[in-house]
Amino acid sequence: MSEIFRYNCTKVSLTALLLLFFQSLTAQQFADPVLQFERSGKELGSHAVLAIVQPGKPVFIKTIGEMTAKDQAPLGSISQWLTTALVLSYVDAGKISLNDKVSQYIPVFAKYAKGYITIKDCLTHFTGIEGEPVKMSSFDKNSKFSMLQEEVETFATKREIKANPSTEFRYSQVGLNLAARVLEVITKRGFEQLMAEKITRPLMMRSTSFSSFGAVNPSGGAIGSANDLSNFLTMLLNKGMFNGKRILSEAAIEEMQKVCTTPAVIKSAPAQVSGMAYSMGAFVSTTNEQGKATALDCPGLCGSWAGIDWCRNVGFLVLTRKMENTEKSDVYQRIRQALTDQLPSSCH
């Protein structure tokens, strides 16, 4: 055996031992959230993955059943977090502004008295346009529309305005899909191409896709893996950086931390997040004294849930194959609370 070969074997063995040691320590550190996760196996559909993300450390993974961190699962409304990041990347590049009116890019909206809706209204569910209730059929790949352009035009021509833009929060697919169509218009390229170029490819999210047999659904049509979403959460926790490369500006992350709602303006929201405020792409779990979001949650009707906590520098996600309209948010809240209780906060 050559000295080089013996050295390399020793190096690999030491690395493996260090990883096993870290996993052992991490498993002890996260014993309570893991226990809550394992106890919820039946509610999560018997096949699920828990991932806990701490920047600079290996992702901690715990599985139930046959599902692994590499397996794809429907992301549901977590898709909106990804779409929000994509739109903000174009704001960073100076291609659009959050205050731009949608009608600048899609003139038909001005024709139907919807000319004052802004890009920001779209990302925060303040378009005022009537939306269908968010349900499992929203994620059906056999969409009744052949392309996003066709769906968005119906928002202009067939949907009523329920309130003036920027005045009432109504959670639906309208806003995010509308913002995604604006990107298609200004780039003359498809949404999936843009998502791959700006978000999923730079973040090495190789299993994440918005592929559809009908119109692409930026609000709820993504599938992805725990490994992929761990990279996305790492980027958010690192204020837009991933592997030494800037994906989003710090200003974009700041936008995601701005609280956009009060209880009085929320007219329609999923039961899972009752009582929570909304920022941009996600719901607000906690805020600091200045009213800035310090923790966000992004629940999906498909049974998956993701969240981050800047005060504890941690992200977590639960992915499941269970395609069911579940209102059992207490499962995820118990896991989150157990994680919160075990990590010290840097916020005072």
C-alpha cells in the first residue's frame, strides 16, 4: 500500500468519524423535535423527512418510512417562497420595481379597472382580485389552462375586484402567478427557465421543478427534496449568500422580513396559519421590537412545512408524500416549538 493511498484512506476515515460524531451530538441536541416528528408519523402519512439547517454545519436529517432526503415531494405553498425569491432577484437586477404597476407589462389589466395593482401587491396577496379557495385541486398538474399567460388573462377579464389594491389581504394563487407572468413578459422566456437560471441551479436544487402538463403554477406547483430546500433555507439565513455566491441582496432579504398585514386587513387565509401575519412569500411567526419578522413559516396544503428563525440561526422543514388537505398545523408547531426551546436566541 502506497503512502499516498494510506494517507487518503486515513483522511477519509477521520472525516467519516467526525461526521458520525457530529451527527451523534446533533441527534442529542435535537432530541425533542425528533421525538415530536416521530410521534407524528401517522399524521404525516408514514413517509416523511425532517431536516434541520444550521449554516456552516451539515444538515441534520431524520426520516420516517421509506422517504429519504433526496426524494421529491409536492411543496404546495412553499412554492410561493421560491417564486418570491425569483421576483426579488429581478428587483435586485433593476429589471422591475416592487412599485411598478402590473398594467405596465400586461396592459389588459388597465382596461378592466385593475390598473393600480403593483408587483408588491402581488407578492403580498393585496391585489384585491377575487381568488378561488386554495385547495388540493390547485396543485393538479392537469390544469384547465395551457399556459400561464392564459390563466393570468382570466384574472383581468373574468375575476372581480373585491377591494382596492393594497387594502385587503386575500391568500390565493392570483398574486404570485401574476408576478411570475410579469417576469415572462419582460424576459420573453418561460417561468421554469427563469427559476432554474436564478434560483434552483445556483442553489444546487437539482430535484426541484415546476414542470406541469398544463399551465405552470408558481403559487403551488413545485416539487422538490429536503436536500434542495435545505439549500434554499441556508441562503435565506445567510442573508442571500450560498456557497460564497450572492443569490439575493440583503435588501431583498429585508423585504422578506417586513410585516405587511394587520389582523384587520386579513380577509382570507388558510386555517393552518390563523392569527399569523404575512410578510412576502411566507407567514410571520415572531417579530422583534421594531416589528421586523425574526421567524417565518411557509406551510403547504400537501402536508409539507418549512420555516426559518434568524434569532436562532436555524431553518427546519418537514416534507411528506401525503397529498391531503391537512389542517393539522399543530403537528408542525409542536416540532417547531421543540426546536425553538432547545436553541438559544440571539435576539433580545
